[in-house]
Amino acid sequence: MPLVQVRIDDRLIHGQVVVGWRHVLDPQRIMLCSDEVANSDWQKTIYMSAVTSDIAASVLTLQETIAELGSGLLERERILLLVDSPKRLVQLVEAGVPISEVNVGGMHFRAGKNQITPFIFVDEEDVSNFRILHDKGIKLEGRDVPTRTPIDIARALRFEPI
Amino acid sequence: MKHAILLTHGPIGEALIEAVRGIMGFDEGLHALAVTDMSITEIASRLSALVSGPDERQDGVLIMASLRGGSCWNVAVSIASDYKHVRVLSGVNLPMVLSFITKRESLSLEALAAEVQHDGARGICLLSQDKGC
């Protein structure tokens, strides 16, 4: 079965995910792909504890994520996959992870980034990674919480329609 | 649809509802009543009006008071005893309100009150390096 949601969110696992989207999508597992978190015992403990015990959680490096998703786990579980940036998604897609749609839930302000929605700020690298995803036919939706009207990221960035 | 009343000392209830909106994107059926500087009689009459409001509230009303033993809780438990469709919990926190709003459709009022209590307690955690929560 397909991933129930692939989400870019620089706050990683937080309330909008563990309560808001979980309520609507009912995933069996929340999978966080982040080398930075997966390589720190303390950060890993924090993010694993952000999820209540009645749902499975994984915190994995990029390579571990690719291996897990390629191992048949997708056939058995409804997974919500979280990444911190468009760049990480390009790496996953180029490694063969099947992704057809991306939810962009939060890319917050940092110096040198331009705002395209109240909760999405991008720099040139983000835009070029979004373009790579768009050119592969992947739908890019900006939406922080389920009840919000989705924003078409490709249109907001003036990409040519595929 | 079941409703909840956040009956609190100061504007905690309104702030909790604002937080729920940020997380869920909706807040239907949540009401806040701050009891600052109100007499017991006034709290009671405002609460009664909220509890017995429009017909749909007959589906159930969960009052979440800020402090067990506080004036808002005292009034709430006494009012609840007059209505079959009202339950009262104390110690309201954000996990409780989120639990209420995500589980109210699938549970009876009785079961929902118990579940909200459980989720509220589970939301309190002293994170430890080796054991997590």
C-alpha cells in the first residue's frame, strides 16, 4: 500500500502530526527520516517519546529509511513518513522510494528564505529540489493542518505544468 | 455532537481552545468560561446556560475544570448532578481537550470522560535519558 502521507515538516514530530493528521489518516506507524536525530541518542529518545505507545514510531537515518521502506514494510503497515526538507525527499525518491504526493506542512523562517505561505519559507536550494520532485510528476501540496485548504506549491513557485 | 466547557481560573480555557485550533484546524463545540471575579451564583447561572444550551448539547457535555476543589469545580459538580448528560473532569490540560475533540464521535459520554482522563494523565511525562516517557 502507498505511504499514507509523506510530509515535509522542520518541526518533525509535533502536535499537528501526532494529533491533527493522525486523527484523519490513522497511520499505524510514524517514521521520521533524519540523520541528525537518528544519530543522537537523546534527540531520538525525545522524538520517540513524542508519540504515544498505541502507535508505532521509528527514527531512522536516510539509509535506514531507504532500507526499511524497501524491505516490504510498506505492504504490512500504513506509514506516515516525515522528513525535514525537500532535499531529503529528493534523496529518497532517487533511491527508489515510491512517492506520488507530498504534503508540505512546515518550513519555517530562516535567514535568506522567502515566504510563499504563512508556514512555508524557501531558499534557492529548496526551490530547485521542489522542481526536481515536480518534474518527476510528484504532487506538492502546502497544508499545515487537515482542515486548511491545500496550496498548490508548483503553482506558487510558478513551475511549468507537467 | 458532544460539547465541552473549559471552566477555568483566568483565561486558560480560551488559550487552550486557541492551541487546539492551531493543531487541529477546528474547535467546534468547545466553550471557555473564565470565572475570574465571579460570585458562585454567577458562575452557576452562566454554567447552567451553557450546559442546557441548544438541543444538540443533549448529546453530552463534558465540563473540564481547571482545579479539583476550586470554586469552578465545586459549582460544576453540583450542577452536573442535576443533568444526566453532563460529566465533570478536573485538572484540564491540552492533551485532555485534544483527546475530547478527536474521540467524541466514537465513544459514549461515559467512556469518553474516562478516556479523556486517561489521555490527560498520559500527557504528563518526566522524560528520562534511559527510559523515555
